[in-house]
Amino acid sequence: MGNRLSAITTRTGDSGTTGLGDGSRCSKAAPRIDALGEVDELNAHLGLLLCEPVPPAVRTLLLQVQQDLFNLGGELAVPGMNLLEEAALERLDQAIAAHNAELPALREFILPGGTRAAAQAHVCRTVARRAERTLVRLREQEPGGAEAPSLALRLLNRLSDLLFVLARVLNEPGAEVYWDHQRDPQRKARQDPDRPPSDR
């Protein structure tokens, strides 16, 4: 492994193929490589989020998530290998419950944004969803893909939920902007009769 990591430029991928951990080669456009790339991008976005001032407990959690994503990448790079453990999913479930319990109830969907950390958490959330969709395609399209461990899918699904909650945790009080889906002013006035006429 050390020699392989030291030789950054190998030229073996110049033809559009890449090597998997089991020694086989496949197209760089293969569903498995797509999934690997999405997980790698998600991990990189989490690294960017960790450049922001986040609470120590959140930092510790996200660093562990990065380790779990590397394990997921290992499973994708070596078909049939199992590196993820149920404990990774349990950590996410516990973190979601703990952080969400401290947040005010949502009245409406919120727009991504607020602080830089919160906005980056939303970016991570969307990339996690994309990685999840790519992994579903891998399972559906690659021969034997349906036999892939379901833990990876559950992990990505739960991670996107966690990142939504963390985006709210990392926002400043009052920074959340709710989705204004009432675009008809007359409808607004009918539903909010206490507003002054000048505001309707």
C-alpha cells in the first residue's frame, strides 16, 4: 500500500480505466466508480465544513463520519469486502435524536443558507443524497450489485438527515429563512386576516 500511495502518477489510468482493490480493472465511467467518486466528493465537502468554527462535539462526530465514508469507499473499491459496522449507523441515529431535540420545531421548509457553516452543511446534505442515488443505481445496474450490503445505503440516507439537522444547529438564531410558498397575495390576506391592510 505504501509504494502504491507514493507513486501518485502511475499512467495506468490514461486509457480511461482504473484499478479496483481486488486487482481488476474497469471503466472510469462504470457505476461503481461513479459511486466511489460521489463518496469521495462528499468526504471532501465534509472536510471543507470542518474548516469552519463548529462545536467540538460536532467536529468529533464529523471526523468519525469521514472515517466511515473511507470504509464505505473501501467496500466500493473491493467488491465483497465489508468494512462498515452497525455502530456507524447507531452513531448517526443517536446524534440526530440528540441535536434535533434541542431545536425549535419547523413550521415550514427552510431555504439553504445562513452562516457559512450551515450553508456548507446543506451542500454536504445534497451531495450525500446524490451519493445515495448513485449507490442505488450501482445496485440496480451492476451484475451482483443487489448483493451489496444494505448498510451503506442506510448510512448515506441517515447521514443526509443528520446534515440537515446539523445545518440548523450551526445556524445563528433567527438566520433560518422559511420557504414562502404562498405566492398569491389575496390568498395570503385570506389566510392571515390579522395583518394590517397595508401589508396585504
